[in-house]
Amino acid sequence: MWTVLWFRPATMSTLLLLLLLSNLCRLGQSMSREEKLKLRNQVVEMFDHAYSNYMDHAYPADELMPLTCRGRVRGQEPSRGDVDDALGKFSLTLIDTLDTLVLLNKTTEFEEAVRRVLRDVRLDNDIVVSVFETNIRVLGGLLGGHSMAVMLKDTGYHMQWYQDELLHMAKDVGLRLLPAFNTSSGLPYPRVNLKHGLRSPESRTGTETDTCTACAGTIILEFAALSRFTGDPVFEVHARRALDFLWEKRQRNSNLVGTTINIHSGEWVRRDSGVGAGIDSYYEYLLKAYILLGDDLFLQRFNIHYASIMKYISQPPLLLDVHIHKPLLPARTWMDSLLAFFPGLQVLKGDIRPAIETHEMLYQVTKKHNFLPEAFTTDFRVHWAQHPLRPEFAESTYFLYKATKDPYYLEVGRTVLDNLNRFARVPCGFAAMKDVRTGSHEDRMDSFFLAEMFKYLFLLFAEEEDLTFNVEDYIFTTEAHLLPLSLSTAPHAPSPANATVQAPSLPHLSAYVKSLWSEEELDDSNYDWTCPNTRLLFPDPAFPRNLRDPIRSAVDKSCPRPAIHREPGMGRPPLRAQDFMANNPDHLELLRRMGVSLIHLKDGRVQLVQHATQAVSAVAAEDGMRFMQEMMELSSQQQKEQLPPRAVQIVSHPFFGRVVLTSGPAQFGTDLSKSITGVRGFVTVAEPYSGCAELSNAAFVQGRIALLQRGQCMFAEKARHIMKAGAIGGIVIDDNEGSSSDTAPLFQMAGDGRNTDDVTLPLLFLFYKEGNILLEALKEYREVEVLLSDKARDRASIFKGEPLPGILLESRRDVQEEEEDCSTDQTSPIPAATLDQSHVRTVEQDESAPHNEEVTPEEDVGPAIKRNPEPEEEPEVDKDSSRKFVEAMMADWREDLEAFQQMEDEL
């Protein structure tokens, strides 16, 4: 049963709808205010983690790469195809986050962020960008920031200096996008050059013929807002023209639109139709344009489309694509994650029942895979395994909670929070999931994660008094930017001639309502303009739960969870993080029982991922969660102190200090920065080369610096074994063939979670390339002496108090110029600053097994190294061959020295 609410949802429709929905009786036991406060604060902490890492490690780049702790700059990273079209070298994440800062009560940070945008961001970059993405993220972000700045300024406490600077930037963006609309149809080109526009030789775009429906139909909110803020109607006119053309090209029998359209002819290129990728926000913007602008035309079109969606596409709880010409024929048997926004849109429409059903289906899929896969089948299995931290499911969860006040949706939100922290959180932010089945990460954190996810989660758990402004005075764009509903009263472009009468503006609203109340007869068409009374729709508080239960059962039946049973041997004490060894078979078996997977990464680290549903029992799953938490805490503790690079300098004949190898430090053992002289000694290969057992050649290691291969045990364990053999230092050489300090961030060796105060010698790490230089020198000369120090030393200080080697005296004139180039730089002081985390690779687990399991450490090392088990008389070294050997390797050494100096300079 429906009841008429005598307001046309025009200028205040969002406010009226949400006020109506807020009168619903509460269903079930509400979550306590204390618990909601705890979760709200957790949202803020998570936002701070993501935002601060972007600002610390990526800004002014467009986006953060959270795995490598650096910014993503287009052109400097391998191309990702169309995904990179969102990047325009305009600090995308900062602009996209502006109004999020205000919503989360971070007004001081917002004011600083606005100043940064005004100071640093340039919009005239010679770069080709997506019209759609630039509109919703950059133009929308600037307009949302402007709306918040004006609101704060009106309070009299903040932004008193603000003079519409963000609005001026927004108009600049709008003008740079306008050339894309120069088509006969009015549909925009998909891309535009920010500096050169279209079609000019410099633009490198303008030859495309197709665009997606959402790309052309998701312009009206931002362009109309820009027109009404500035008084320039040109933007709204172009956006309306594009929408009109899409409407005219709908399939007249099904009233559906395709996914891709030719921007010149209007022919549908892809005739499949759904509510997910390629179409989604076209429908969203028809309804929201009506809410924001008050034009009945948009609602008429939305209602016609919506009726067809519910007739052909909606198969509760599924939403399946169909062919626009044969709408009874399914176009595919899988769904994409972008359709997760649709239940939220149905809430705005007032169609709550199918919203509950579809949302519950999505939630059950989320619970199975921790996140919504980018695409999943009709039997709820993974089709595309990626998950780029999309916010649409959180968006619908918020709107359903707003509509029903059912605390069930607060628990859904808690699940979203927990999964983000457990599976996506990394030291430098939150990383997208490359595969939800394995838990592997992708080095990306899209700007929409900060723009949308934290807004909806914060609003889900926030109380009214937690907000500094009334959010119901605004409408959310598809990027969750806030545009004020008061824009409906601002000057705007005229509606087309066939549009219905515009709804009254705010000053005349009360008179309009009275005239409606005075009518004696009701026109049935009025029902199309009203919102449902949900108190009559859901008279039974248990009704939403009754809708959800069958869906939960259907999902379980189609994609059953692993059976829970107890395997023998689980009564033993749980494995602790500090005890874990990656090469211990018993530990690996315990991990498997706890639902923890171990993944070997290419750089030698191992990654641990837990799927609680794969544990052998609930108790084992809890042990796994505890183990993962301990491991995260251990990793976090190991990352607290970031150390600068160290130097391994070959000082013996024929190098005499001219060769410097960049090395990584250890977080334990002798601190070389506190040693004036460093540690100097001859090198010897440890046996076993891994250093993971007591050394069999301890007599030859004593008093020397031991060479070790990475892998098979913890770094601290290697250090203890060579200490026991009497070594004065150690050098660990990477087993990852081809690794080099030229291309990889500095590697820092962490401890084993125990007290490492017993390790009193220095331990340094060399990548494969640098380590191979040292091994080749040892192979050629047998006796190689090195200096381990915090920085490269000049030869005068190395040989201080010793006779200068004859070869140096003979060739002093020849090498004088070289000394000026190298030695002077080597003695320059290192700034006493903490190493930026973007230059440090911190291990997730200290050691891993060697990558090539078919080759044992002895086999890998034997042919390359000549061991010297007994003291022998040093043979004469041919001077010419020595010189040729040095010259042949000098290019590599100089590169390494330059890399070391560059890393020092960055500190």
C-alpha cells in the first residue's frame, strides 16, 4: 500500500524522502551508542591512515601506490590502459578528498588542503584525460570543496579568506572539457587534452568514435551546478543536450539503453543493457538531476527506464544484463560489482523491497570472498577476481540503514571495516586486491576510496550531533561529492520545449502545497511523483529479515562454505608470530589449518593471507586471526625505525677503495653510523652458504666478514651463527637473480621478533648485482678486503697510518681526476634525516625460501667461488690482467657509487 506525500520531490526531495524514512520503527536491538562511536572513530583512523600516507609519500602525484610507498605519476609507471585516463597530473586524490575532510570534521586539514590545491595544482597540463573521470572526480571535487568552503565561511569560524578560488578552478576545468562536446550529436568525446583540446596535432586525441552511456550521461550534476554557481548556462546546456540525445536513442520497445554508443551516428555499438559498468550512473543522474534541479523531465525519463529495469533486468535478487532489442534474452551469466550502487538508488526511488533483496545477495557474496569480486557469476562464484576497493556496496548499506534503521546494516558496515583492515591495509595505506581468492594485492589506491568509502562509512555510524552541517541539505554525486539542493533556485538553462512545468521554487513551496491539499479529486498520475510510506510498507519489524533469510540460504546452496570440522593435532598451543619460520614444514601445516596462505613474492618476501572460512574449525580461524594480528604488529614494530643505506667498500688490491657497493642495513647488530672507523676485514664464504646452521668452516670465518645467501631462515639467525664462528661482520647476498639497488628500493633487514641485543656484529644486505661484483672479485683474487661503514670513505682515511699502496703512488696522476669526481663526493656529509619510507622496502616476513628450489645453495654458489681452505702463498698477479679486470667492471661500480650517492642525497 502506498500513501501520497504531498510534495513533489523537486527542490527538497532528498530531504523530504530521508525525513520520511527516518520515521521508521527500529527493527530489532539497536547497536549501542558506545559501539557506534567506536566504529565511527575507527573509520576516522582508517581515513587518517590512507590520507596521511598519500600526503607523505605521494602528493603532489595523482594517486598513492601503497605497496611501494610512492606516488603514481602518469608516464613514469607502466601504462595500465584506460585506467590511467583518470590521471592528469593535477593531484587527483587531494582534490577528490576535499569535502571528505569537512564531513569527517577535519576543518583545519581542509583549509590546508584548499591552500595546497590553489598553490600547487595546474590544470593546463599537456595530457589526455577521460572526460567522464575528470568531470566526476576533479570538477566534482572542486565543486564539493567550494560548497564546503562557502558553508564553513558562512559559520564565521573558518575559511574567512576564501573568495571562490575553487569555483574559479572548477570553471577552468569545465572550459577545458567543453571541446569534447563539439559533436553533431552533442555526446562528448571520451577523452580530451587539457592543454590542446581536440583534433589539433598536439592533442593526440579526437579520433574516437564510441563512448559508454554512463560516460556521456553522467555530466548533468556537475555541469549544471557549475552553471548555477557561476551564472554561465553553457555547461548545463551541453549536459542537457547529451542526455536528450541518449533518451532519443533508447530502444523504444524495451525503453532500455545499450552500453556503448557511436558519438556521431548514435548507433548502439554494444546492445547489452544492465545497471552495472557502462550504464550505471546514467540512471543515477536522471533521478538525482530531478532531485537537485527540480525538472520533472528527468524524473519522467527515470521512471520509464526504471519500469523496464524491473521488468527485464531485475530477477530478484539478481540484476542480469539483457539485449535491448530482445529484453527477454539474457546477455550474460555474470554480474559486475558496480551494480552494487543500485540498491542505494532504489532507496532514493522508494522501492525498498528489491533494494533489501539485492543488497543481501551482495552481502553474502562479500562474506564469502571478503570483498565483492569485480565480477561474479549467477551462482555467486568469482568471475573476475580483482577488487579495487570500490565503495558502492558501502553506499547502498548506508542508504538502506537510513531508510530502515535496521541495526543489521550497522553490522554489515562493521564487516566492511573489518575486511578492509584485515586484508587491504598495508603500512602505506590500503591496497586494492589483485585476487580476492588469494588475498594478493595490487599497487594502487584509487582516489575514489578516499572520496567515497569513508564518507558513507562515517555517516553509517555517526550520530546527528557528530556532523557539523546537515547532510540532507546536499545531494551526493556519483563520486559522493556534496552539491547543495539550494542550487535549484539559482539561474539556470531553460528546459526543452516539451518539458513539463517546473516545480515551484522554495519561496513558493508552501503555497503550492496548500493548493494541492485543497484539491478534492486525486489524479492517479500523482502516485508517480510520490515516495512510499515505509511504515505501511513494512508493518512487521521482522519483514526485512524475512526478505534476507531466503537469499542467504540460496547463496549458501549455490556456493557452499567449506565444511567446518576439527582435524587431529589442533590441541597443541597456537603458533605465535615471533616463532614462525617460513621453511618449517610443521609451521606451514599449522598455517594451513588456520586458513592462512603463504605466497612467495618475486622480490623474495613472503606474504601471509588468511581466509577464515578455509580454517579447519572456528577455533583454528580465531588462532589464525590472532596470528595475523601478531604478524602485523611485529611488522609494524620492525618498520618504526627506518635506517639510511650503508656502504661496502672494497679496499684490497687492485681496488683500494674505488669500488663502493650500496647495501641495506639491519635493524639489529652494530650501528655503523656510530662507528668512526667502520668494520674492516677479509671476506669468506660461509659454509653452509645460507648460514642457517652452525658453520662447518668456522676456523676460516673467525676474524673475517662472512658472506651469506639470503633465504631459508631469519636474518638474526644467520647473524648468530656467524658470531658463534667468530666472524666480525656479515654480508647477506640476495638470491633473487637480477635484483639491483639501481632498480629496487633499499632493503632493510628486520629482526625475528625476539630480543636481538645479543647480536653485536654488523650485518649488511647486498642485492644480487652488487653481491655478484663482490663474489667475482673473490673468485679472481681469493683474498678480498672490505670496509663496512655508514658511508663511503676517501682513500686517505682508509689507509691513514699505513703506507700508501704502491699502485696508487704509481698511478696517482692517472687517477687524480677520478678521485676528484669520486672521492670528494664520497666524503660529503650525510644529512641527519630519517629515510623516507618510499625508499625502504620492509619485509613482511624476514626471510623466505630461495626462489629456485631445484638448486641448492651449495650448487648455486660452488662454481662461482674459489674457496681457500688452507693458507697458500699469494700468487703473483699479472698487472695488465688486473687492470683489464678493473676497467671491465668499473662502469658497473661507478653506477653503483652514483646510486649510493643519490640515496645519500635524498636523505
